[in-house]
Amino acid sequence: CLTGYKLFSLTMVEKLDCIHESAETPDVYIVERLFSSSLVVVVSSAMPERMNIYHFKKGTEICNYSYPENILAVKLNRQRLVVCLEESIYIHNIKDMKLLKTLLNTPSNPSGLCALSITHSNSYLAYPGSFSTGEVVVYDTISLNTVTVIPAHDSPLAALTFNASATRLASASERGTVIRVFSVPEGLRLFEFRRGMKRYVSISSLCFSPDGLYLVSSSNTETVHIFKLEPLGPSAEDEAASWTAYMGKMFSAASTYLPAQVSGMMSQDRAFATVHLLSAAQRNVCTLAVIQKLPRLLVATAEGQLFIYNVDPLQGGECTLAFKHRLFGAEDEQSEGEPEGLEVPAQSCPSYAETAALPPSAPVTATLTGYSEDGGAKKGEVIPEHEFAAGPVCLDDENEFPPVSIQRS
Ligand SMILES: *[C@@H]1O[C@H](CO)[C@@H](O)[C@H](O)[C@H]1NC(C)=O
Ligand SMILES: *[C@@H]1O[C@H](CO)[C@@H](O)[C@H](O)[C@H]1NC(C)=O
């Protein structure tokens, strides 16, 4: 019987722990966890206008809020909780849930596309500035002012994500042919990545690596692409030249190591690394993480599988499957995988870990949220109700991955 949601802890590639399971709420379509805390926001299609906030360790409800229309997305960071409806955005102070600002009459955003940065120093929100073109509004949720409006694409936006320090914003449009990276707050176009093929695809997820050097994109096709954000300038060219000399022309022609400089912007025609999933049209969400000191690509599919790939940070190329987990659904394939090539001691301490929460019954939203290795049990221990009402949010997860979520577009 598949209802509710699950929270998982992933500290080792081969070990996936279910740290929380709630079967009480049917048809959950949004689950967002505040980093490694016990705060979880849940929206169910039984009451799509209401958001329930739980302390999942205690199993208690902290509060609930209702909005005039269906909730399409909820984003959280240490300072703000943002609720996105089709034509309005509500910005709450996460410490006391006070409503700070309502952005009314925002351009129609039927998929609830928006991104919230995760840094302490700022809290930027990005959302579509137009229904018909790919304009992005970057809004400062602290000063409650628009920072910049970026004409990012000609066609409407399909995906948005900030890097961890909110100095870069990546975007893709509904056509899915190019992915662009802009500087924040300036809004300058810095990188442009082409996925290789000209056919239109729908990009379903975009995510930077924790160090901001790589960007992963997944779509409705079977290919997941990882792009590398090469530094701009003479040093990059020198590096490229020596790399060419070393690897030979054949290799350089086939790789993405030599980005062309186009009027001050870096443009790449091929992905740095790729993964070919077993079947296309599996809705999925991707993230890049360091687990057991190695760079990994995680792909969670709407069918309930979590694939962990190893990424070669120097050579790129086709990523190798390291492990496969089942998050929900049929149990027969559980823990199947090829854990060879993991040249790390089992006891090594990972910098990152993953929580994946997927709504089992109606896979409309998939969430991958990073959090500290203790599963939120010791570090940054939770947000008790009284603290939630008055005091500061106590978290100890400085380098955590942002919560990302995707909606059916
Ligand atoms: C929502 O919150 C109110 C208090 O504000 C509480 O009485 C009610 O039980 C909550 N609803 C649910 C379904 O948890
Ligand atoms: C974000 O991008 C900036 C470039 O503006 C880079 O210096 C920084 O390392 C990136 N930060 C993270 C954490 O990705």
C-alpha cells in the first residue's frame, strides 16, 4: 500500500536508511525538509491549498497554513519559507512563520517553478518574470526587493537553480536546447551549454555540484548531462592548450575540455560527462554530491529507484553505476548493484549525504535534499515548537546541498 512519504539517509553508497515513514497522509505531492532538521513541509492532493509543517522525529504537527489556491511549490532555507502558487508567491520568516510579503499577480507559473538560495549571507528567490518568454526575476527575500530581471531565454523557463553561494543562477527553457549560467546579482550571461542534439526536450532538473564547478541536467530523455564550468581567461586557455597537447587531437575533438570563448561567454557544445538511464521518459531528479570522498551523481526516478553513479572529475565521459537502491515499490530488486571500484575505506567520513523523499503513490514531485551524516539526530537538533515560534533556527549544516524539487510541467 503506497501512501505518504519517506525520508532516507544516505551516508554510504551502498547503504540507504529509511529514517522516517509517514503513511497517514495520502497523495502527498510536496515534501520538503529543512536541511538536516526535523522540520518537514508536506502538501497533499487531498488538501492542495494547505501546507502542513511537521516535526517528523516527534511526529507532531508544528503548524499549518492555507492559501487561496493550490500550492505548487514550497522552498525553504534558514531564513525564509516560500510558498509558490500559480500567480502569487508568499514569503514567510521561517523563525516564526510571520508572512513578510505576498507577491501578487506574478506571471502565470503553472508548474510552480522557482528556486531559493541556501546561503546565510543572502536569500535570493528566482521565479519566471513572464509567461511567454524566459525572463527570470531574482528577488531578495531579506530586503524584499527585486534584485534583477534577466532575459534568460526566448521561450518560457523550465528549470532554475542557484549555486550554493547564490552567485550563479542556471536556467533552461521549455525548448531544452541550451542551459545558461548567469552571475548574481549582476545578471551577466557567463556560460552556455548545449546538450548536443537539436531536438527539443523538457529539462526536469538542474543542480550545481557542492563546489559549483559542475552542473547536472536531466530531462525526459534517457540521457543525464553533466557540464563543467571552466574558468574564463588566459589561464583556462593555457590549461586547455596543454591538455590538448597531452591528450592528442582525437581526444580533444571528442571531449568538452575546450570551450570556445564567445564574446566573453563560455559556450560548450557537448556535456563533460553523461549517464544513459535504462529507460527514457522516467521522470527523475538529479543531484551531484560527494559521498565517501568521491564525486557522485544521484538520480531518483519517479518509479522509485535511486541510481548512484561515480563521476570522473577530470576526464568526464560516461559515468559508471556504483549502486542502485529502491526507494519504494517492488522489493525484489532491492540493493542490487555493482559496488566494485569503490576505493575507499567503509569508515571514511562523507562530507555530504542525501535524503530523498518521494511521494510513493502519485509521483508528481521528487525531492532530493542533502543533510549531515547523522541524519539530523545529533547535529543541529531540530526545531522544537517553542523555538520555532521565538528563537533562531539552530542548524549545523553549513555546506549542505539545497533542497530541490521538480513539478510536472
Ligand atoms: C491545523 O492547525 C490548527 C491550529 O491552527 C489545528 O487545530 C488543526 O488541527 C490543524 N489541522 C490539521 C489537519 O493538522
Ligand atoms: C558559486 O559561484 C561562484 C562564482 O561566482 C564561485 O566562486 C563559488 O565558488 C560558487 N560557490 C559555490 C558554493 O558553488
